[in-house]
Amino acid sequence: MEGQGTGLRRVLLLSFCVAGIWAAYIYQGVLQEILSTKKFGEDGKRFEHLAFLNLAQNVVCLVWSYIMIKLWSNGGSGGAPWWTYWSAGITNTIGPAMGIEALKYISYPAQVLAKSSKMIPVMLMGSLVYGIRYSLPEYLCTFLVAGGVSMFALLKTSSKTISKLAHPNAPLGYGLCFLNLAFDGFTNATQDSITARLISNITETRIVAAGESKVMEGQGTGLRRVLLLSFCVAGIWAAYIYQGVLQEILSTKKFGEDGKRFEHLAFLNLAQNVVCLVWSYIMIKLWSNGGSGGAPWWTYWSAGITNTIGPAMGIEALKYISYPAQVLAKSSKMIPVMLMGSLVYGIRYSLPEYLCTFLVAGGVSMFALLKTSSKTISKLAHPNAPLGYGLCFLNLAFDGFTNATQDSITARYPKTNAWDIMLGMNLWGTIYNMVYMFGLPHGSGFEAVQFCKQHPEAAWDILMYCLCGAVGQNFIFLTISRFGSLANTTITTTRKFVSIVVSSVLSGNPLSSKQWGCVSMVFGGLSYQIYLKWRKLQRVQKKKKT
């Protein structure tokens, strides 16, 4: 089975790479076209400074590559020194600038076609300057490309397309594209030259690097951990803050000309289950060694029930209370835990732990009792604070059962990893939600699908919402595996606070000074709880050392 497993893993990895490249560059193309044709603001001004996109791209890629080198490189790899790229940097600055400036004069499809004809200048230079002889099929390829681009350029462009261009001028646009290709050719040749010079002494370089890495290992590890932690924080914050924004949009926005709301919020849980099910299956096939001895899929059936009902209640609460109120209410998980612990199991908690609970409970209660602004209420589908908060606390109760069941499964099957849990939970979640949404008489699954067909922007928001959840889980697993659950709790708690700030600023949910005081009380209690856990962890570690 090893050969089959390796083959399947390679197919999945290739599919993952294809999906990543397609998604990234197709969406980048859409954004590029928007920035070059859209009229922004009430005054209808265009973004004329398209060359600025290259500067922004350079800065982001510079920071990204530096982080990747620090995270994944072993250091001292013997690569080319930075100054060797100066000449390629010149042509790599001029060429793309010309290519993107061409969008002022020709349409995006025309630019893509023109830039796809890179083989034409390559073969012209090869045959005329270097005397290279090409085969008949190669000339046929070039003829097809050149003919297609030429005919596209000569055909009449629609008036609608021309009206979107800043300065329609086909000859200038195509000329800039071909100059872009020429500069790209020089850039590629220079990069190949740099790589060729390195190959000759790569063995010696690796030997030197091996000696240097031992000296730098201690320093590099510390910096690498800081960068990796920063990477995890950025990933969790970006994924879940943006997911919160999308969740709020889907629960409050009126879509289309008819101003309809997306009333089928439970459908988000089904979509999230499906995406996370596929995602976890891919991750297991890519990174798992197989036969891990984890819990069988059927063991998650009971946790799947509560994990279906709980989040559905939490997301339905957004019809009745604002997003900041929902986040605050769902942050008070410690309250039912301590109540159950003390009343049912007779657990005794310390005074600082009761203080944390008092701060959180007091903050949430005061926030609920304070008057909500009329602007925030007007955005809600069916304003009803008691029902909204009730749904949130029921969500917490079901989550408590889900977590307890997961812990029980993990205890019985110690080799169960995070991806196994994600797969099992989302498999049952998909089954239960499919039955609820499409199998029962009152199910609204077909209506939700029809709404998405009529309002594609809602479907796009749902897809991005689900992807944020899947990607966010990746970063949570990475954080727990490298830094522990306490670090993860700290990151996710601060993320909730930032989500409230983002909602207040960007989504138009203004909070009064008293409400901000309540928010501070809740997160003050949560922060103190994290501090208590940290102190307890420090004491345990000291005992282990002694």
C-alpha cells in the first residue's frame, strides 16, 4: 500500500498546489483589473498610480521572503549575496511597471494575451542573434501565438470595454506589454546566470554552512521562535477577525436590489463543515504517515450532535443581538464551567478564580443591560436581546459537552491527532446538517442555495467565511504544537477583543463609553485567568526540575 499512498499523497499535493496558484493569481488578476478600471468615491476618480502596485508588491514580498527564510532556512545556505541581483532588479522594476501601466490603454484580457507571447521575442533573438535553429512544431507554436495575439489586437474592442479604460490606446498598450517581455527576458537570463555561478561551488558552500550553523544555532532558534509565534498570531488574527467581519456582513447586510437578508444562517455551519471536512482529509493525506491508531470516525457521533446544535445557536443569535454582544457572551465560557464544577462535582476554586468569573459575568451582564444604539438595532433582523443571549449561553453549554466528549475520545485513543478530530467532527456535522437543512420538511437548505444563486456576492462571502475557519484551524494547531495551549488561549482571547474593536470601527456598531468599560471588565477577567494559568504552569515546571 505504500506506493499507492505515496501516489495519492502526490496527487493531493499537486491538486493543493494547483488550487493555490490558481486562486492566488486569478484573484490577483481580478484585483488588478478593478484597480485599473474602477472609479472610486463620489467624485469617480480612478487610481492612476498603477506603478505603485509594484512598490507595494516588492515590500510585501521582501518581508514575506525574509520571514520564510528565518522560519524554514537552516541559515548560511551559501546562496548568492544580495548585491548580485542589482542588475536583474533594474529590469525587474522597469518591466512589470510597463506591463501594469498597459492596463490604462488596453483591457486586461488583451494584456494577458500579449504577455503570454513570451516565446516570440525569445525565438526571434535566438534565430537572428545566436543562430539557433528551431523545429517546425516550434515555429508552428510561435505562429499560432503570434497570429492569435495579432488578430485579437486588430479586432474591434467593444465600446463597453473601451469606456472602462483610463486612456484607450491599443498600440501604446501592446507596445508596453512587449517591452515588458523584453525586460523579463533579461531578468530571467540574469537570474539563470547567478544560479549557474552558484552551482560550481555549492558543495563547498554547504560544508561551510554546516560549521556555521552549529555556532549560530542557539541565536537562530530564539529568533526563529519569535518569528514563528508572530506568524501564528498574524494567521489566527487575520483568519478569525476576517471571518467575524464576514459573519457580521452575512447576518446584517441586505443583498441585491430587493434588499433581502440572508436568513439561513444555519447554512453557514453546513458549509463550514463541508469545507473543513475536505480540508482535514487533504491535510491527513498530505502530512499523516497513515495507520496512526487514532479514534475511529464513528466515535464522534455524539460530539457531532452537540457540535452541530451549539454553533447553530451561536450564529442564529446574530439575528437578535449585535456581533460585539455575541463575542462577549461567548467569551464567558468559564461561568458555566465553574458553576457545574462547584454545584455538581463539588470542586473548590480559589479566590482569584472567583474574581475572574465575577469580572467576566459582571461585564457581560452590564453590557446586556445597557441600551444598544439605534443604529446597531436597525441592522438586526429581529432585535431580541434575551433570546440572543439565551442562544449564546446554550451554545456554551453544548460546547462544554463537545469539549468533554473530545477529551474522553483523546484519552481512550492517545494517538488521535488534531486532524483526526477535525475530520471526525466535521464528518458527523456534515451528515447532521445535511439532514437538518435538506431532509426535514422545514429545512431551508434549498432556499439558501437559491439565495446564493440569486446573490453571488453572498456565496462568495460564505466561501471566504469557510476558508477562514479552515485556515484559522491550521494556525491554532501549529500554535498548540509549538507553543502550547496557554499561548493559543492568549492569542484567541486578544483576537476576540480586536474583533469587537474592528466591528465597532468598520462595521458601524458604535459602543458607548460604558459599554467599552464592560468590554474591558470581561477581557480583564480573561487576561487575569490566563495569568493564573501561566503561574500554575510555571509552578509545575519548577516541580519537575526539582
